[in-house]
Amino acid sequence: MKILLHICCGVCAAPAVEWLMADGHVVRGFFYNPNIHPADEYEKRLLAAKKAAGELGFRMDEGVYDRETWFKAVNGTERAVEGGERCGICFKLRLEKAFEHMKKNMCDAFTTTLSVSPHKDVTEINAIGRSIGGEKFISADFKRKGGFERAGVLAKEWGLYRQNYCGCIYSLEESFRKKESEKKDK
Ligand code: SF4
């Protein structure tokens, strides 16, 4: 099958693409992440995704970095914690765009690298994907079968940039707060 893979970053793309290719699929990547803040962080993650695409030899398209659309979509959920209401909206926005891109480029199905992260709710991601694309969405959990560990190995081998927060300004603030409280506890 020709699969459109929504890519959140290069580190997560690596094991997911390996897995799909090993299953005999042709992968077309789609980097669409208007949630990422600030812009230089976006560039770092995009560059890492391009590097992974080069290493594994698959085509990757870049979506529009339309931050306004993302901020409008999550309006009112600024105070939600990571893993809460805002994340569902964020997943939905990105997967809807991936579904559009899949149809435009005549791929057979679509899925996402978001399930590589152990911090994200894979059941929620897959339910959202199914609600958007029905049978066209491939429910997956790419962290299984050592996917998360493989991401770390390949990131090291290829020198991929590894982020230390999920992506949006609110997750960045949350990570600052955690670090500050850890410092205080020491
Ligand atoms: S924490 Fe991550 S998944 Fe949740 S809204 Fe922010 S960028 Fe999106």
C-alpha cells in the first residue's frame, strides 16, 4: 500500500517508517505541525525529519506552518494540561490535514508517528484518526516492538535533533515549570 504518514518529528519518523517499509508499504511523509513553538524549534524538527527521510529514502512533503489556524483551534484550552482537552484538538487538526493530503496525493491509507511517544494517548490518537478517515486510517502503536528504543538508537546514529517538550507554547511553559519545581525540591 502507499501510505501517507503524518510526521511529528524526525526521531519518531525513523522507527515508524522502518516498520511500515518492513511490512512492504511505500511511505510518503507529511510534516504538518503548526502547533510547534517557537519558529526556530519548528525549523529544527523539520530539519531532523528531512534528515530521517534522506537516511531512509522516502519522500516527505512539508505542510503549511499555519500557526494562526492552530491557535484559533485551541482557543480556550490554554490552561489544559498536557494530555488534556487541547491535545485532542491538536491531534485532530493535524490528522485532518494528513487525510486531505492523502486524498490529494492518491495514497491508499494514512497514519501518524504520534504514537511513538509514550507521553501520548494512543487510544485517543487512533480513535480520532478513525473518526476522520474511517478504514483509511491505520491504527498503530509504533512504540510497540521496541519502537521507542529504536527511535533513540537511530536519532543517535544519525545525529537527529531531539526535543525536550511536546511542541506548543503551553507544553514549553509546562516543561519550564516542572524544571523549576524540580530545582526547588533539590
Ligand atoms: S501538548 Fe503537544 S499534543 Fe498537546 S496541544 Fe501541545 S503540542 Fe499538541
